[in-house]
Amino acid sequence: MPRSKSSGTSNDLASRFRVDWDKTTWKWDLEAFAFKCTDELTPLDYFIGQDRAQEAIRFGLEVDKPGYNLFVTGLTGTGKTSAIKTHLQSIVDDLDRQEKRRPISDWTYVYNFEDPDRPRVIRLPRGSGKAFRQQLATALRTLQEEIPKMLKSEGFEAQVRGHEETERKATQDLMSGLEQAGQEANFAVQLTPNGITIFPMTEGRPMTPEEYQALDSGPKQAIDEVRSRLMQDTQDTMAKIRELEKSSAQWLQELERSAGDQLVDQVFFELHALAQEIPEMRQFLSDLGEYVLGNINLFKETDGPRPAIPGMAGAPGMPGIPPGPAAGSAALGMNPFLPFELNVLVDNSAVDKLPIIIEPNPNWGNLFGRIERRAMMGTYVSDHGMLKPGAVHLANGGYLVLNARDVLMAPGAWEGLKRSIRNQEARLEDPAEQTGLFIPQGLRPEPVPLDLKVIVTGDESIYRLLTSSDNEDFWDLFKVKAEFDYRVDLNEENVMAYCAFICRTCEEENLLAFETGGAAKVLEFGARQVSDQTKLSTRFGQIKDLLIEADYWA
């Protein structure tokens, strides 16, 4: 029976599009390998097929202008974070060689004498934060030791005794004049614990109340008039005595200040030398010196223990200084020595290159820092020594790497990040205040000026979401996009790079090396992942998982 025309056409189409079974799977020719085992290769130290993305990353990192932060897109496992770390380190090394890198700084908070609830921020050269803190603690101990000695010195006490003798004589002269006036009027003037008493005399002795009542109205009136005049004289005399006491107290305060002025200059000499090129620190030291001179009584010897700087216990070079409570504007009432504490918010003494911070959990506190509090007398209090840094503080001057999904999931973090980038400052705030919750003893620390690059990684869907719903802010703040491709061309260069990646992973994960047959199977897996016999997958997270599983079964 002859076949129909339609049947013949179907057979022609089937024949035309038929795929031989040996072409359904791509296989690498083992003879093309120039090695027998991957441990003969040099581990991969670059990234396969991401030239365009790497150029975009380098462009964004090297343009030192506001807004040139990066958003890096690509499928999970394509090596975005690893590539960013590598490029960051490469750029940092290049800047070091060219001596063009920005200076690394320490960031500190100090007591604000004008507004204790608004601690002041001071930028210090790298590594000098600890030195200033130790010098301030040493200065406090020295003042606590030397001021009592100064006040007990022979010369100082001689001046005080001389002035006290002069004051005593002046007081005696005033009292003698009052007593003389009383005697002339036949009245006795006596100084008692309750004050000065005045009473009439008769026959050389005080007149009794009965004798006074027995007098006629004339003598009574005369006595009352004299008594009134003497009472006025007494009030005038007491006013003069109080003025003498006030004048004496002022004189003593000025004497103590004059004597302490030279001592404070000596104690603060090294601190002023350290702060010679730092105007903000010089101003703080000047305010601190004035505070000491105006409060000499704080340093006089007492029977009880002295208040100490909170948080200084166990600090290097500062043994035996226990913590003490303090809180915001109430700090001086609880610990008058709190102004001597310097909070080294960011200590870069051990950092010799620009910081590269990768924050895996970018919630509000981890990103922007915390204002810690301690419970006291039924409430929570804080001070400048309880400010803690966030990732933006630690990355200041360098680079901050974040995952977009993590930032967007953390309440307030994305808006806070944009605000910090836009204003180029990091503010230590309590996120609960923005929700309208009552926060006791709130501090408002001065913001830290920011100079950093922010690199956010995420997939294409997040990028499209941000560019559509957050268009204006996003484009202004993240001007550079780097897109990682999930596949590369299958050629000899990329094949050898794949094998070098296998070598590196085996070394890093302590896996068995792969022979040529095993390496070929990994290549075939990479091609199958992208459903293309001319491409290889760059989702190296999946490739790494395959290598680990193969090692387990080997």
C-alpha cells in the first residue's frame, strides 16, 4: 500500500531534526588535557568569563566621587562576593604601592561639657586613640595623687593659715565693736550656737524677765529702743561676717585654682603634645582643664572610695580603675570623673590597609551601631562611653559589602543605609525612637563623617525592584551596576581555568585531586547546567558542591 504524502512529509521532518544518541551529551576529549591530575596545576587566582563585570567593579571602586557605589547582580553561586573581595584587595594593594590611599583614622567620642547629652566625635590618627585614652587615665590618677599633696604642702598651708588668721582677726574686731556698743548701752552681747543674743544688764548681771516686766513703761521703752538699735547693729555685723566668709571662700578657691593651674599644665603636657595637630582634641583638653580647676574639691582626700571612669577596668596600662555608673546629662552627678573617659569607637591600631568589611547580618545595630544602657534606680541610663560602632563605622575610609536581600529584610536598615550614603555621615541612633516608643535618657551623639564605598550584591529581580519602586534614590546612590554572567564560552582557555578551579577547591577543602576523567565529568556537568554544549556554567557554588560530594564517594 503506497504511503500518503503527509506521512512522507512527517518522516522527512523527523529525519531532518533527528539527533544521534552520541550527540545528546557533550564529552571532553581526554587527550586534550595537558595534565594527568589536577594537583599538577596552579590553583586558579582569577575569575572565569567575568571580564565585563570585573571592569565595572574596578570602575566603580576607582571613581572617588559621591554616588559611585556599586550594585552587583548575578545568580547565586557565580562568585560575586569572592570577585568583589579579590578586586577590593587588588585596588587596596595598588593604592599602597602608589602611596595614594586615604589615611586611616581612629574615631572617638568624648564628653561634651556644653551639652552632656550630645557627645562629641573626634577623629584621631590611626592608633592614637588608645594612646589618648591611656594618657587621660594616667592624668586622672596623677591629679588624684598630686592635688591633695599640693593642698597639704607647707607653702600652701602657710598662705591658708595667714589668710585664716586675718579673717579671724577681722571677725573678732567686728564682734568686739558690737560688744563695746552693747556695754556702753548697758547690754550684754553673747555669741551662742543659735546666733547672737542681746539682753539688758542690771547691777552687773543679765536682767531677768520678771525684773523687766516690773519696770515702768518709760524704762521699758528706753530698753526696747536700745535693743532695736543693737539688733540692727547685730544684723549689720553678721552681714559683714558673712561677706568676710564669702570673700575668704573665693580667695581660697582662687588660691587653689592658681596653685592647680601649673599642675594641670604639667599633667596635660603630653596630651597637648599629642593633640598639637588636632584642634578638636585641643579644645576638649582645654575644657577638661577648666573643669578640673573649677572642681578642685573633687580631688581632695576623702574617707570613701573615689568615683572612677566607667569601663576602664582591665584596659592596658590602666589597672585598678573599676567601672562606675553614669548617664547622659546626669553623668557628673553619678560620676564626676566621667569627662576623663575617651571612648575609642573605632580602633584601627592593628589595621595597616583600607578596611574591607563584609557584614553578614546587616540589621540596624550591626550596621549603624548601638547606644547601650544600664539599669539604674528604676530607669535606663547611658553616657558617651556606652556607644558601640556598626559596620559603617568600621568600614569608614574603606569598603562595605552587603547582601541586598539581607538589608531589605532588616527593619529600617535600607532607609538608614541610603540616608547615611546621601548625607555622608553615620549617626548613632536608637531605631525604637523612630517608631515613637519612649526611650529614657536618650543621647544624640554627633555624627561621624563617612567616606566609604558601599557594594551591594543581589540578583536581577531585586535590582529591577529597586530601580522601579525606589528609582530616584537608588540611581543617585548606586550609579554603577556590575552584572555577573552565569555562563561562559566553552573553549580551551576556560576549560583549563575550570580545572585550575578544581585544583584550588581541592586544596582549600582538603579534597582528593581529580584525574583527567574526573575533571572531564565536572566539565560535562558544567555544560549540562546551562543546557548548552558550547557553554560552561559559572555557578561555582554548585561546582564546589559537586567536588565535595565526589570526594565523599571516592
